Amino acid sequence: MLDINHIINEPEHDRIDPEGHMYDLEHWSPLTATELAREEGIGELTEAHWHVIYALRNLYRENGRASSARVVMRMLEQDFADEGGRRYLYELFPKGPVSQGSRLAGVPVPPYASDPSFGWAG
């Protein structure tokens, strides 16, 4: 049975939005990212995954929340062009390098990141 007091009093609800995204960088840890990756079916995070995760964290730290997912995707495509760009990023994060990657990186997901027309394959 749903107990509203249980939901209200859980400390994790202060740092996670209803979709499961963290509100800020402070509550994130590599262990959190590892657990989320397993829950989302990615499995073990490789060095390539970590590279993207830390790139997303740095983008957020330097620029704040992006105005749209397209802005973040363009920046990621430029950063990872030598590895294969967009295709490479989707191989690492099949539910979207911006939305799924941001969730694992513990940064707020930019607006329109989950729009099916944007290319989310999940």
C-alpha cells in the first residue's frame, strides 16, 4: 500500500525529480552511475562510458543547463568525432546519449531530450 509519509520523508526525493534525474552535481558518485547503468541495462560501464559521463558533467559545470538537447548533442558529437560521433554515442547509450548519459552523469537533462523525434531508440 502506498504510504505518502514514506514518500515525503525519503531523503532521496529531495535530490531526484519524478523521472529519476538528479537535480545537481553534489549528490552524484561513480557508484550511483554504476548502479543506474545496471538498472538501465547498460551493464558495466567501460572507460568509453566514463569519458562521455565526465564530458557531460564538465559541460554542465562550465555552461549550466543547456537550452536544448540538440545543443548538448552537437557538443558531444564534436568531442567524440574521432571515435565515430553520433553513432558511437548511441552505441554506448542506446536510450540516448543526452538523456541517458545525463541521467548517469547526475546532471539535469536538457529540455526535449526524450522527444521521440529527436532519435531516442528505446
